Amino acid sequence: MKRRTGRSASWTLTAVVGTLLLGPALTPPEESHRSGEARSSHVSLFLKGTLVLHAQTRCFDDRRVRLAPTLFQDGEGDRALGLRASAGVCRLEHDTRADFSRSTYLEGGVDVALPVSELRIPQNLTAGLGIGLSMSLARRAPLDLEADPDDPDARFYDFNYGFLGLGARLGYETDPVWDEQGLTAGAELRWTDPVRAYLPSTAVTLEAVRPVRSGIRDGLGVDREPYARLALSGYWKLRATGPLELGLDAGHFRSWGLDPALDGAGLDSGSFLAGEVGWRVARPLGRLSLDALFLGYAWGQRPTGVAETKAWTLGVEVGIP
């Protein structure tokens, strides 16, 4: 298995950083009033504070459970059935101010990608608990009761730059074969804009990591000492046409305080890129719901990985109310 190259890692890092830095700069305040779609989104956010809060905290349901029986294929062509699953819960407290509204949140979640055999794939298992504060970067325009909601020139905000959040997180992470496991604790700064779907939701995380199991450390004779990690990630979810959805997830991490042997083994930094095409179905399935069919591809190295890997995924997403 080939180690990652500096060129490929730098390419992914450049793409993520560039989008994070240029995204807000490329969206002037008046842009949100130019298109009917953006205007309609503003009307929804203007009238329904709950949608604003969900956008601020990335929590669109109080509780959610998703299961996806999946066929995995790794970069060597080996295949295995497995399961992708996610579950989450979120609680919100918010104020009612018109400008720069704020909310506090408490959230928890689990994301799993587990093939039944020991395939080396980029996806991993994570579980986390977070608490924090989120603020709307928007100021409403003076209310005009005579404004026509269908008027493309109607102005509902003086400016709107999305939502900025700051929180603390505790987490657990492991690779799919349970060789590299760790506990994490740190702070997260995140930004999202629900109106401009072409911009990614982004997060910058600074955390301390405590390895609790590590096959590579045991093999090298290295102690499982805590270390620091900085991670940058971006996520897109786009509705193309009809039931077709597109998703893209990219990230880069860099670690400090590792033993030099671990730096040499490639655990000091890595990049990750994944794309997925989904076909929304939304059909009842007894007490469950058949939500979507999806095809995805992932490449790169997660913090729990020891080398670059790649994998195809094909599956069906089932929702549990």
C-alpha cells in the first residue's frame, strides 16, 4: 500500500483552505437579494426561527437514526458487505432578537462505517458530544408590511453571512479494524450558510488526543502519549435535479507532539476527500422508511489511518423515526 505523497496531500489542503477563506469573501451582502431561490430561503428564515437555529447548529432533527447496508470495495479490489450508520440528538436554547440572534446547543452523535471483513478503507467510526454557542451573522432590513414576497427585488436583510459557532467537544475515534483508537477533547469553530448551498459548511478543530489502543505504536515500541491535533474540514450537500443529491466532504489534519517514529510513519498529517451521489426515494417501509440509494467514493487518510486508502461504497439508506 502506497503512502500518501506530499503533492496529493497539498492539493486537498489547498482546495479546502481556499474554499474556506474565499467563500465568505465571494458573497457580497446584496447577493442574497438577487435570485428568487435565495429570496425564498430568506423568507423562510425570516418567518421560521427554528430553521435558523437548525442551520446554526447543524441539527435538523431533535433525534435521527440512519442505517445503510453497504457494499465496500477497497483500493485493492477486495469487496465486503458492511454497515454505515449514524445517530444523533440535539437540544437547543435560543433568544428572539432580530439581529445577530444567538443559540446554545448540546449535541451528541455516532457515525459508523464497518465492513464485516478487515478492509482498509478511509471511513472510520466516531462518537462525540458537543456544547457551544452559535450566532447569526445577519441584520434584518426594516420590516415592510407591504412588500410582496414574490418580488425578486424585495429586501429582507441588510446583510447575511450565515452562522458562526464556537463550542467544546469530547469524542472517541477508531479505524474500521479497531487497531487505532483514541479519545479526543478540544474546541471547534464552525461556519455555515444555508442560503448559499454552493459554499461548504466548514469547521476548524483544535484538540488533544489520547491513544487508548494503537497497533502501530505497539509495533514500533512507542508509548501511547497524548498529542495535539489541528483539523480543517469542509462539507457540501447539494440538491441537483429532482431527487438527485450530491455530497462532498474534504479535510486535512496535522498533529504535534508525536514521537519521531510516528512522524516517519505518516501519522503527523493527512488529507481526506469523499464524494457521494444519492437518489432520494422517501418511501414507507413498514415502521421504517426507505430514504435513498447512494454511490460513493472516498480517498485519503483519516487521523486513525496509517496510510492513504480508497474505497467505493454502494448502499441503501433506511431511516428510523
